[in-house]
Amino acid sequence: MSEVDRSVLALLDAYRAAVLAKDVEAFLALYDEDVRVFDTWGHWSYDGLAAWAEAAQGWLGGLGDERVAVEVDDVRAIAAEDVAIVHLLVAYAAISAAGDELRRMTNRLTWGLRRAGGSWRIAHEHTSAPVDPATGTVILGR
């Protein structure tokens, strides 16, 4: 496994841990100050860390007793010295206070990463899900 592969996996592990802990500060520390996020929900885009922070606080801060477990699959990375592209499948599972899975959705996730100060930061995030052309319904499971 290359250094880039290990670094990307460490970033994914930090992402999963921050989401599960509902730790908005740790979550936002993974992102570049000038991040641009094309999220699946709500807004066309979030431009800059302040805008993304508001969305992250609304998501993680609004979970109540629930937590979100993140599972990743089919992770692929292409990297140069200071930039990388990572694409993967990501499942978000809502977990009750008792530990039961309440619901699950799967998205396609692409990150554009920038290395700054020796660490990778997410400079661009794009989540998507396919749409059934007959019904216009978003498909949130594989």
C-alpha cells in the first residue's frame, strides 16, 4: 500500500469517526478553508468552510439521540504530489441510542483533495445518487 493510499484511508477513518461521534469540529478540520461542496441535499452548493460548517452543524447537531455510521466501499484514488482525486461508495446508516439500525442510504462520493502542511484536506466534495428515469425517484441503495 502506498503512502497516498494510507493517507486517504486515514482521512476516510477520520471522517467516519467524526461523523459517528457527531464531532462537528473534527469533521470540519478535514476540509480546506476554500472547500466547495455539491451535496445531495438541500442546496445547490456550499462555497467555503463557513457555509459548509452551517450545514454540518445542522446535520450532526440535529441528530438527537441518533448517530450515523459511515461505511465505505470501492475506494479508488489517483494522486500527484499535492492533489488527489478519491471516489468511492459511501453508506450512511442511522443508528438508534440502543444501537439498532433505523435506516440507510448509499451515495456516490468524490473528493478532490489538496495537501497542505503535510495533511490532505478536502477541497471539493461531490455526492450523488442515480435517479430512476421513469419515476424521477432518487435511488439511495445499491
